[in-house]
Amino acid sequence: MSLLHVFGFGLKVGHLLWMLCCWIASMISMNWFINGEFKNPKAGVLGDSAGKMWFKCWDEILNFSFKIHHQYYQYIGSKKVCKSWWRKLLFLWVIGWTLASVWIFYYMSSHATEKRKETLASMCEERARMLQDQFNVSMNHIQAMSILISTFHHGKTPSAIDQGTFARYTERTAFERPLTTGVAYAVRVLHSEREQFERQQGWTIKRMDTLEPSPIQEEYAPVIFAQDIVSHVVSLDMLSGKEDRENVLRARRSGKGVLTAPFRLLKTNRLGVILTFAVYKRDLPSNANPKERIEATDGYLGGVFDIESLVEKLLQQLSSKQTTLVNVFDTSNQSCPISMYGSNESNDGLEHVSHLNFGDPFRKHEMRCRFKQKPPWPWVAITTSIGILVIALLVGHIFHATVNRIAKVEDDCHKMMELTKQAEAADVAKSQFLATVSHEIRTPMNGVLGMLDMLMDTDLDVTQLDYVRTAQASGKALVALINEVLDQAKIESGKLELEEVQFDLRAILDDVLSLFSGKSQDKGVELAVYISDRVPKMLIGDPGRFRQIITNLMGNSIKFTERGHILVTVHLAEEVIDSIEVETESSSKNTLSGFPVADRHQSWKGFRTFSKEEPVHPFSDSINLIVSVEDTGLGIPLDARPRVFTPFMQVGPSIARTHGGTGIGLSISKCLVGLMNGEIGFVSIPMVGSTFTFTAVFASGNSSSKEYKSQQINSQSNTVSSEFHGMRALVLDPRPVRAKVSRYHIQRLGIHVEIVSDWKQGLSIINRGNNAVHMVLIEQEVWDRDLNSSGLFINKLEKIGHGTPPKVFVLCNSIKSSKGNTTTGACDLTIISKPLRASMLAASLQRAMGIGNKGNPRNGELPSLSLRNLLLGRKILIVDDNNVNLKVAAGALKKYGADVVSATRGIEAIELLTPPHKFDACFMDIQMPEMDGFEATKRIRDVERNINKHIQFGELSVDAYNNVSNWHVPILAMTADVIQATHEQCQRCGMDGYVSKPFEAEQLYREVSRFFQ
Amino acid sequence: MEVVQIQRNLVDYTKSLFMEGFLDGQFLQLQQLQDESNPDFVAEVVSLFFDDSQKLLNELTIALDQPIVDFKKVDAHVHQLKGSSSSIGAQKVKNACIAFRNFCEVQNIEGCLTCLQQVKLEYYLAKNKFETLFRLEQQIVASGGSIPMIEMGF
């Protein structure tokens, strides 16, 4: 059971941790998804689907865990399956969570990269657009300027613009074109017009590279106006520069602004591009062909863009120059882009490319942005995944540890169980051994004792006789001890069964009392028994075992008590419960002998019976007795108390030497009390005394209608007591407890008792007259204390007028110590020696009072004599296949006066015992060939039942069956092996009991007495 | 011989039987069962025992001679023998029977045969002893004395 608990506990802990872990994991991931959705609508779709997936997964896990639970409970019985199962689960768990954490790491880090990319893209786009916008603004302005020139220079004659005007205008409108470092206007001059033009301007057209007068060309494009910054280009032929020429030609052909490839500017040596617009003579339709455009061309307006500073400026406007690296490339030639801005440091990280449109379809530009820093480590992802992994591993470890622990505990439990089994087996073997050995010892011991007995009959001198007596006493002690050991072994092997017979508790206690009376008188210890009136006369139980307990306790008490008293009290448990609170003040002085005693109430403190919640009466007719044995002996030392009920444990080794005994008695008593559904306990005060108390449950004997022999025995004492019925007695005793005991015994004889504590009171009661007092019983203590007044009392008694004076008895402890006989020799005085017993008391009274001096038959009665009484004239059938056994058994029964019929076979017995027959009982051997005793008994019972039924229904006349309407012949089993044949087994087959073979008088008596009276 | 002397011899002889373990307390009990109404009780029982036992021993010898030994039968016989021997207190026969039954239980033919010999030996010894005992008793009775009773002390 405990194993299962441990297992369950482990499972619960594991499950709890598992739930906790899953919960944490789900919380983290949920939060994370929610955040993701919130921050990034784009990633929302992915996040959503991932979330769903996750929920699905979570569901599965839950299902799975439920299944685990389920299967776990199914498999809980098979350890091996569980073990391998747990291993696999653990492995899967670790693998699963490792994968999960790796996935989480990748997911989170990719998420971060994505975000970074997006940031970069948005930044880059933003910059590109700004750059483009600003560029376009400048370009538009230049275009506007071209229209200005076309309007005011070519459209008017004479021109409204000269170099000075242009320079000033451009200078003042330079803020409009923040990106241009300068603008210049070149006019188209055909070779035919060159001379005139040169004259007009006053300078010759020069080549750009050499600054020498231009060689003859078909046409020229000399700069006529220029902003001051670029005034050095005035008079230079634009068509002479390779880049410029191309630009110019493209511009006039397309009619749009065109850009050169970036190049180093002449003066600043910075990278720049030139934007060129053609100026036409007239407005051209948008679909004009290039030829028309060329012909209509008047001149060319060019603007220099300093790209580098442009971008620089732009980036400075934006805050995040530090975080990003921006490169601008001219990618008209795809294979080799020309860098327009930015450093060339390579970075293999992220890059975003944004296209720039500067209005020239021929040229393509793009902006490339990169982060300056390398991407940071994805710490969140790392910590999250590692955290989850660690938690998972920890949970796994806990699982593992739990499973291991469970396995270990299980193993331990198995080991323990095996050990327990071994121990139990050893115990059984020990008991068996003890039983066997004891049994085997008993047989030779009987021989030894028999021989000693015979030896004592021979002529021996005093010394020899003494030796033999000693040897015999020792032998008897040994047999008694062996019997005790046998009892112990029987109890331990559970073979001891209690009998259920009717008995008189008071008679048993009288017996025990007489057993110890000699010893107590020798020691001068007062011995007394008190049984409460409420205890029923007849009880059903095991008198032998009850007697054994009492004998044990009293024997111990006698052993350790040198002075004072030993008092046995028997009450009903309810009685004591009622008084348990009231009687607490019972003073230690108020005892039988005046010596202080240990308070017996303490001894049953721990009893179950007295804890209030438990019902005292499990059955309505059960009698719960509480028996106390109180002594004023040495007491039990404190350190020895815990082992009082342990077999073979005595207070100390010296005790065994001084007092003998094996120390097994109390242990047996405890077991016996346990078998009687009772408890035993004790209280002890060193040098004051001990009180042992036990309870025992018996059935009330009065309810049973059966007549038992034991009742008959008692009826003899009843007849005795009837002689005294109605008499009155006066007990003179100042000590209430002792007086109570005396009263109890005298009342048992049917005598009315009054108690007085001194002479005066006694006399006044006697003198009252109307009720004659027949006897006066005086405690020896009172008698001896004041001999004068006692003499006076006697004299006064004799003077009392009416009728015969009461007889005077002195109750004394031991005859030796009494002085009564010496002092009042003349007086009519009888001494009754204690302990008081009903029979002894009756005999003494009879002798003294001179009534019906028939003697007490019961006193000298021996079992064999009672057996004779029981069996005399009985017709008994003995069934045994063994002739010798048959003869011996028959001889034994005949000796007791029985009329014996023998049968050797079971079938014979059935025939003989088929009603009507005249047998009073049958002794049946169990082990017989053909039909054993059990079988034969069963058949006999069947026949009897059948006939009883017929008689009952009137089918058979009762007269034909000796007027017996209910046939049931007592059948007792005879067996050689008493231990083997149990009461139960016999009863199962309809037998009424068993006797051992060869017969033992006492056992035979016990069994037979149950049926005959 | 004087009656007292024979009585003394009888007592001594009985004691020796106890000492040597031939007899146990049961024999004393048996003797107690003998009284005036049944004066030859012990002798009757003992002779019954010897007759019965002789038959049993013969049957045992035959049973153990069979090619296939019926141990159940053998055991039943030995049980009988044991029962009757314990009834009259022939302790040594009884003990031999106990050993015999143990061998029966394990169906050991060799052991059984050895035991049978042992039981037979004990049987004849016991028979001898009892015969001596009864002869002494008869002598006492013949000389007009009474058989001394041995009291049980336990």
C-alpha cells in the first residue's frame, strides 16, 4: 500500500511540474505572439498561423499528458512496463524540448533579423525619396531657368540677359537649387555662324581640355553665361568635352534633362554630375522627333550637381547617420556601377537597395544602405530558448529522480516484504520447533516424574527423600515451564483457540485463591477477592485460560510481595466507567491492609474500552469484565516497564535468581487477554506496589437454555448456602475495603451482612433486638488491638437476653500469628483463616453453628471422581479401527463406570447410531480405513437430521423414537495429535469436540461435562 | 521365592523398562485402568496388542515384498501399529513406527525395509519384556500377593 502511495505522490509532483512548465512555456510564447502581432502587422499572418499551430500542439500535449496519466494508472501494477515506459517518455521529453527550444531560438532570431531588415528598408527608402525629391526640385528649377533663357535671351532681340545678369540671377536663386554648385548656359553655334559669334562675344571658342581655340567643327556649344562659381567655363565649347558632348547631344535629342556619369569636378575635385537641358527656339510638341528637336535647338543649360555634398547634407538632416552607411551608385552600366557617394568599406551584413529616379531614363541610380554595426546577438531568443530548455531538463530530471526513487522504494519494499516473509517463516519455524521440542521434552519428563514418584515410595532416608522431593518439584516446575512455552508457541502460531463453555467466575477465583492461600499465609500477606454483584453468576468463555491469567498475575504478585495484601477485584466495565471520575479521591490509606497501593485507575488509563467514543458493548449479551490484581509489593522499576509484556524479559537477571520463573507468564497473559478481546495494563510505584488490570469479554451464561454440568457443581454450594439463607451477620471491621470483601463472601452464602467499625456500634446493633444477629465476624486486627474490650464484648454478647447468643468468629490472616486462641480459650470462638472463600467459609460456619454437618463433597473432589459421576451408567460407543486402542479406551471409560460398546468401523457406528438408540455419547477415531471419523459423523448427522425432520412433520411417531424428538448424539473425536485437530475442523463435520488419545482425565472431563449432568 | 521379593523384582523390573525407554507413562495409566472388576485388563490388552501387531507385521512384510509397493496401505498399517503401541505405552515400538512413517511419506523402500526390521526387532524385544513382566505378576498372584501399583506422579 505504502508503495502505491509513494508512487502516486511522485506522479502528482511530476504532473504538477509538467503543468507548471507547460503553462510557463505557453505564457511566454503567447505573449511573444501577441507582441509580434502588435508591432508588426505584416508578420501577423505568420504569427496567427503559428499561434494556431501552437494551440493545436498544446492541445495535443494536453491530450498526451492525459493519456500518460491514463496509461500510467493502467500500468501501475506492472513495474517493468512502467520503468521502460518512463525511460522512453523521459527521452522523448528531453529530445522534444531540445528541438522546441532550438525552433524557438530560430524563430525569434529570424524575427529580429526581419525587423532589422524592415527598419533598414524604411530608412533607406526614406533617404532615397528625399534625395530624389531634392534633386527633382533642383532639376525643375534648372528647367525653369532654361525656359527663362529661351524667353529672355533668344526670344528677345536684343537679348535681355547678359553674363552679368545671368550670374547675378543665378547667384541669387542659388538657394532654390541647393544641390547645384553652379549653372552655365552654352549656345548652339554652327560653324557658319562662328566668326560672327566670336566677334559678337569678343572671345574665341575654346576647347575644354586644352583651353585653346577650338578647331573647326560642324557646330559648337560655347558657354556664354555662367554662375560666378563656374565662370571659368565661359567660352569653353561643351561639345569638345567627351562627357559634355554626349550629354548635350542626348539632351537636345530627348528634350529632357539628362545626366552625365559622375566624374571629378574640375575645381573641387569632388564627384559630381552635370544635368543638361536643351533650350529650343520654339515650343515643341511632346511627340516631336529627335531631328526636329536638334534643329530647333538654341542652346544648352547645364547644372553641376555635387552629389557627395548633396548626400552628406541630406544625411545630416536625418538623425541616424551614425547607424547606417549610405552608398549611392550610378548603375547605368550594370557591370560596373560607379560610386557616387559613400565609403567602400565592405560589410557582408544586411543591405537594402533603393532605386533613385533623377528624371533621366538613360541613367540609373540606386542607393544602398547598410547598418554600421553588426547585428547584435539575439539575446532574448537565446535566453528564452535556453530558459525553456533548462526548465524542461529540470522537469526531466525531476521525473527521472522521481522514477528512480519510486523504483528504489519499490525495490526496498520488495526486499522488506521478502525479509518480512523470511522473518515470519523463521518465527513460524521457531514456534514449530518450540512446540515440537516442548512436546518431545514432556514425554521423557513424564518418565522422570513417574520414576521419582516410584522412588519416593521406596524406603528412603530423610536426606534421600528430600533430594527426591526437590528433584520432583524441579521436574514439575520444568513441566509447567514447558507447558508455558508450548502455550506461547501455540499463541504465536495462532493455534490457540479459546473454548466457549459456561463457567462460574466466582468458583474459579475461589479455586485460585485456595491455590495461593498456603503461600500467602506463609508470607503473612493478606489475600482477598472481591467480585461485584453486577457480574453475572454464569459466564461463557474459556475458564481455563481465564484462570491462567489470574494465576499468572497473582503468582507474580505473591512472588514480589512480602507484606500487605493482594486484592483481586472483578467489576463490569460499565461500573468502573461510571465510577472512573467519582472515585479519583480514593485515598491510598483506604486499602485492604492499610498499606498504600498504586492507584488501579491509572492502570487502565490507556484502554480502548474506556475511550468514550467506542461503544462498550459490541453485542448486547456480552459481558465486559475488568479485573484488577493489586499488590503491595516491590513494584516494577521504571526502566523495566516497557518490557514487562515481552516474552522471557524479566526485570533483571537477579530477579530470575531470587524469584525464579521464566518471564513468559505476562506475555502469555497478554496474548490470552487479547484473545478474549480485552486489554491489559498496569501501574506500579516502586516500593509501594503494582496493580495489573485487564479486561475480557465474555458472553452472559444466563441467556443460554442449555444445562451445563458446571451449574450442577455450583448447585452443591447453593445447597450449602441455602442452609444459611436468611441469617444475619455482623462484620466488625474499621477498614471499608476489607469489610466489603468480607461482606461479599458472606453474602454469597445468602446471609444478610451489616458492617460496623467498632465495638460500640456492634453492640448497639445486636441489642436492638428485633432482628437476631446470628454471627459476629471480627477482624483479627480489631480483636488483637484491644483484648480487654474484646473480652468485654464477648461477655456482653453472652448476657444478651433473647435467644442464643451470636457465634463469634475471628477473621485472621494466618493461623500462626493469631493470638485469639491463646487469650479466649474459654470462649466460644472460631477462627476463620483468610483468604475467605465461599466453600471454606461455609464449612467453617457449618462446623461452628452445627448445622447439617454433611461435609462438603466438592472440596475433596477429584476430576476422576467427577468423571465417575458424569459417566456412571452412560452408554457410550467407541469407534476405533485399532483393537488395542479400542480396548484401552473402553477400559478407561469403563473405569469411570460407563457402559461401553465398541465398534471398529465407521459403517458399524452409523448403524448403531441410527435412531432409535440408547447411546449417550460416541467417541470416534478420526483416522480409520474405509471411512474416517469425519465422514462417519457427517453421515450420522445426516441420518439424524432426516429423522428429526420426519418427526417434526409428524410422519414418524415420536413414540417409536423413545420420545426423543430431536436426535443429536454427542460425538467426540479421538485423536493422537491434538495440535492438528482443531475445534473448527471437528465442528465442521458435526462433531461436538475432541479428546486426545490416550485419554487425559482432565480433558476428558472438560469435554464430557459439556454434555452430561 | 518370597512374595515380597517377587514384588520387589517386579517393581525393579518395571522401573528398568521405564529407564530403558521401553515403556512410557501410558503403561502406568493402563495399569490404573485395571481393577477388581477387570483384573486381567492389562494382560488382555497387551496380548491383544501382540496378536494385532503380529498380523500387521506379516501384512507389512507382504506389502513391502510386492513389486509395486502400495505405500498408502503400508502407511495405514504402520499407523495402526503406532496407535496401538502408543496405547499400551510401548514407547520404542512407537518411535520405530514414527520413523517408518517418515520413510513411507517419501516412499523410500530401502528405508521402509530397514524400518520394518527395526520395528520387528522392537516388537520382539517388547514382547519379551512384557512376557517377563506378566510372568512376574503371575508369580505374585500365584503366591497369593497383590501386584504393587505404581503411582503416577504427574
